[in-house]
Amino acid sequence: MILILSEVTKSYPTPEGRVEILRGINLAVRAGESVALTGESGSGKSTLLHLIGGLDRPDAGEIVMNGKYVSALGDDGRASYRRTDVGLVFQQFNLIPSLNVAANISFHAKLAGRFDKGWEDEITDRLGLRPLLNRYPEQLSGGQQQRVAIGRTLAARPPLVLADEPTGNLDEATGDAVMELMLSLARSAAATLLFVTHSTRLASRLDRKVILHGGRIGE
């Protein structure tokens, strides 16, 4: 197993008191597996991805990724973990406006010390981005920006890719195409994929589906 979560809990303070979001999450994911994480809005899917991605810390429980105890890392350790162990793809794209497409794609790979020109060329071609390499994010459509964001993440060959509804802002046809490209490239990179989606249609294309409900996971 590349990812193991044991009794992970998370709550947040509100004026009315603390609200429990995750109530003892247990999950194991095999290396190279693609997993759809589904559940109703507000069920904690994004919170769970943020914990696994090292963007936040759980209140209790353990998160172990590739033998690394993510839940025990300090700020510096989690920053290093995000550079080398995990790739994040969100709806907001989060491209760097001052960099062109080529520089955006290579940014994380260079930061992680994993820049590979041949792999980047393959990603660029398969995502259909070669004609856009000299453009800047503001000159791209939403679908083009999402493909750049996926390329940037996969160029660094992270062992684990976390995708938080990356096709949520795209029309159905574009979303389907982006999903297929992401799955194909993740397999080529031997990456494990955890994909948050509301779409049962998209979820059915992954190896397995888990459902988050009432702060717990079922299958």
C-alpha cells in the first residue's frame, strides 16, 4: 500500500462550537491504483485531500504515504513532501501568471529536481500543448489551463496525484477528454491517483470508488 490512513479526524471551530468534518477515516490505497472519492457536498472530500497533500494537519490519527508519516511532519517537512511526494490538481488551476506555458509545466519538476526533457515533451504532445508553449495563462481557455495544470503536476512524476474535482469548471466533453488524458498520463508515470468527483460517470472510469458520508468512508 502506498497510502494508509488510520482513524484520521479533523474539526474546525465555528461561533457555535467545533464542527467535526472527518470522524475516523480509514483508507488504504495500492501503488498505481486510481481511486474516485465521492460524497455529497460538504462531506469533507476536499478537507481529506488537503490532509493527505500536507496542506493541513489532522487533529488525530495517522497518514502514511510511501512509508512517510505525513501527519507527524512539521511545516518544513510538509513543504518538502509537497515538492517531492505528491502532486496537486485543483479546479482553480493555480498557474503562475508571469510564466508562459512551457515554464509552468517545468516549474514543479525543476523544484523537485526531477526535470526530464523527454518526459516533458511527451506530456506536452499528449496534452496538445505544443502550439501554446509561448502563451501565458491569461491567454488560455479554461480547458487549456487545466491541461497545463495537469502537465505541470505530472511532469514531476509524483508517486501520488491528488485531484480535487479538476474538471468541475469544464463542460462535459472537455471534462471527459481531460479526465482520459489524466488517467492515461498517470498510468504512464506509474502514479497513484486519488480523484475527488461528484460525477458517477467519471468515477466509474477509475479502478475503485470510495464514498465519504457522515465523516467516514465506505465502499
